[in-house]
Amino acid sequence: MTLNNLALQGKHNIYNSMAAGIASKLVDIRKELIKKSLSDFQNIEHRLEFVAKIRGVEFINDSKATNVNSTWYAIESMNKPVIWIAGGVDKGNDYSILKTLVKQKVKAIVLLGTDNSKIRSEFEGIIPNIYEADDMQKAVDTAYYISENDNVVLLAPA
């Protein structure tokens, strides 16, 4: 089975799928059943959940990514330029571990929430396009407006 046939993409999901496959084999589950399960597995809601593809732009909801580590994995698993919807209530996070990844994969950030000054200051010199939105509808509208064909709009609040 190739990695492209796995239902869940992203390095962390591939590792989890491989572990599940190995564990299944150890308890003598047939290869065909393992392949079928790994190729049509349905992820839980709000975890890298595909929402829609509009005008060539994919919308991914990872609203459960409310910490820096989860957000790192969400961004890392994207294979197209990302418009990242982030923000909310700052929990004292250290966003510096995201810098290299954000520089590589994110083309714009749409900030949502009450206090995003820390996120803004962390990425201002790296990402030239940072926008503010008062509510989710404006955040999604802004992300859609600035997106291009073959981009991903990713909600991962951090």
C-alpha cells in the first residue's frame, strides 16, 4: 500500500497509520482488511477535516489545534501554499517553534480573536501579509479573497 492511498495524510498521521497496521498484523488481521481500513478511515471532526474545495482552494478545519504542537503538525502536513487562520485567546504560547515551518509553507495569516499581538509580532518579519478579522465569517471571507487556485485555507488556532 502506498502512502498516497492512506486516508489520513500528514507525517504524524502516516506514523499513526503505520503503527495501526503493524499492530493489526501482530494480531493476525488480514492484509486486505488492514488496507481497506487505512484507505477509507474517517478522521474525527475538527482534526484536519476537509470542509470544501472552492475555486481550486481547499478549506481544512483543524480547530482542535489549539496549541503550538498541534498547529505545527497541521501546517507540516499541508502540501500547498497555506493561508493560516490563527489566533484566539493567548495562552502564553511560544510561537517561535513554528517560525521555520511557517516561513516555508504559509503565504498569509488571518488573525482571529481577542489578542493576537504576540502572534503578529512573532511572524511580522516572516510573513508579509497578516490580516485581522473580528469574527470567523470575516476570517474565512478574507482567507478566500486572498487565496489563489491550489492554496489551502487552514484553520489551526494555535
